[in-house]
Amino acid sequence: MEKLMEQHGAVDATATSDELLPWRDPEFIRAPWPWFDRVLRDHPLFELSDGTFVVSRYHDVMTYAKDRSLVSVPPEGMGDDPWAANENSVLLTEGERHSRIRRTFSGWLTPKAVRTWAETAARTAKEALDRIEDDGLIDAHRNLGVQPAQDAMAHALGVEREDGFPYIRATNQTMVAMGWQPTDDEVVRAREGFGFMMFQAERLIAEKRHNPGDGMLLDTMIRAADEGQLTERELKESIQILWGSAAHNPGHHVSSALVDFANNPHAFTAYKKDPSVREAILNETIRRALPEVLLDRFTTAPLEIHGVTIPPGAKIRFILGAALRDPDVFRNPDEFDWERPKEASMALAFGVGTHNCAGQAIARATATAVLDVITERFERVEVVGEPDWVFSDRHRNCEGLTVRLS
């Protein structure tokens, strides 16, 4: 039976979960914020008709999504879900296996290590800016968001640069299938997206084995597989994530930041003139440009939240997009405000707990490097036409943004 619970009991029994969060409604998918605001205010914890529990407040998400009894795969397994393509990766493994896989590449993606890869991103951005003609127009998503990040990962892996945009489309295809009750067509397209990226991962591994390099990341991971530290499937899925998703979040962050700068010229001016506020401004753009609106976890033991005991085997849907608008933490959440306290920034934007984004350091570093290059040369950003956003109830990303820089 569907239950709507506040901190200590049931509330508003006339409301239904479909009314609170209408996952497939096009208006909800486009702009879910009014629904999130209502859930935050009136229903911070409730149970959907299928037994899924929804958690939305910032402190609850920060507290309970880190619980070590939660796992990322349902108790019955993935079945024929397209995302079973990542069952042998850090995304969907747990415990020592998760740690073992992550150790094979994590040293290459630390804040210190990614400085070199960020320099590559900056060079790619400078090359793109050099090609701008007198009208100041540039395909900013492709040339300033996607390609710099893809080139940075190519450098880290030790492979040739490639056009990163096909991977953006493929990743967006896969993300849609993580949504609420995906259609048959969405499932087919997700499988196509994974098929493309898995083929490319296999190709890179085969080429590197045929022509070993000088010890970059892909050489290191292949050696780990050859020495038994990774299975071949773990190797392939890891490369699929690193290479196939390299530009997904950074590309979206850069595009969203440019839209924010166009709409808030004072923020662009502050970023340009005062390096001491750049981190805070970037944090605010990331808070507003959340690439994953929610995450799902599954209980392996009873978990009590505000007096409600969630049984083992239940799904908990943590609404990150709501948590980052919680008015108890984020004053005037609709506003672009980089002067928020540091703890009230983008702490949840890259996930939380064991499965937080392993590539968040390189995503932040490449986005920062590109924005620094832009602000060195220009005084103003103007969006031309309508951005091509790709939304589902689960994720938000970009496939096209034209801007005029002047």
C-alpha cells in the first residue's frame, strides 16, 4: 500500500506518488523543480506504490546514501537491463571487488595527477578559440565542453585523440534507460549506446596490446589484467566508462556554466577578474547543472529513517536534484549565488558514498581549465538560439550549444 510519510507519521493520504513525482510527464522531465520543492516541503520521505522509498532532503541524502548496507544492484540482479553492461565495473560492484577495480586507475585521477590532463584540455580549448571568426560564434558544447575533456582522457589513457561527440550521444542513450519504466524503444537505444562504447573499448585495448605505449593509464590497466588484478571483462567495462563517458559530465558542466554566465554577466566578470572566487562560482554552476538528478540504492539490511524502518531488499530513490534545492541549506535555490557557504555547494553533484564519481577530479579540473581560457580572452558570453538539452527523469545533459564570445 502506498504510504506518504513525514518525519514521524503519515501525511496527506489523498496525494499519490504519481502526483508527487510524475516520472514520465514531459513537463516534469523538462523542469522537475516545482515537484521537488513540494516533496521537500511536505513529503521528505514517502513510499511509492511499487515499494520504492523516496528521500529528498539534503541532510537525509548526505546521511543515508552513505550507509554501507546499501548496494547499487537490486537483490534479484540486473536481468536483461541494458545497464548490466556495467555489472563488472566500479559502478555496480561492491566491497573488495569494487575497491580492487577502482585501485587500478584511481591514482591517475587524483587532484594532483589531473593537472597534466587539464593542461591538455586547455590547449584544445585554445585551439578552438583560435578558429573563431569575426562573428564570435562557436559550437561551445562540442568545441569547449566535449572535445577538451575527451582529449584530456586520451592523454591520460595514452591513446590518439578522437571526436568525442559520438560518445556523448551514446552515453545519453544509455542514461535514458535508467529512468522510470523505460519504453522498449529506450531500452533498444540504450543497448545500441552500450554496444557502440563497448566496441570502442575493445578496439582501444586491442590496439594498445598490439602497440604498447610508454606506461600511460591504458598500458597500466592492461598490465593489471595480464597479471590477474583485473578480469578481461572488468578491464573492458572500466575502459568503456573512462573513454566512453570522459566528456559527458565535463561537457555538460562547461555548457551549463556558459549559459549561467550569459544569464548572469556579473558572475562571468567576477570569474574573470577574481581568481579567488572561481572555485565557488564553478561549484554553483555544478549545483545548478546536475547531470544525474537521482540515484537508486537497495537495502541489504533494515534501515531506519526518521522512525520508518525500510526493510531489506527495498529500493531507495535519493533525489539529488531536490536535495541541492533544500531551502534549509541553499537559500533562494533558484538564484545563481556563488557566495553560499562552501558546505552548501555541490557536494552531492558527483554522487555520494562508495559509488561517488571516480572521475570527479578530472571533470572539475578540465572544466576549470576551459573556463579559465575563455575568461582570459573574452568579456561577454551570449547564447545564440536554443540549447539542445537532453533530459530524462534520471539525468540532464547537453547535445548542442552555440554561443557568441566577445
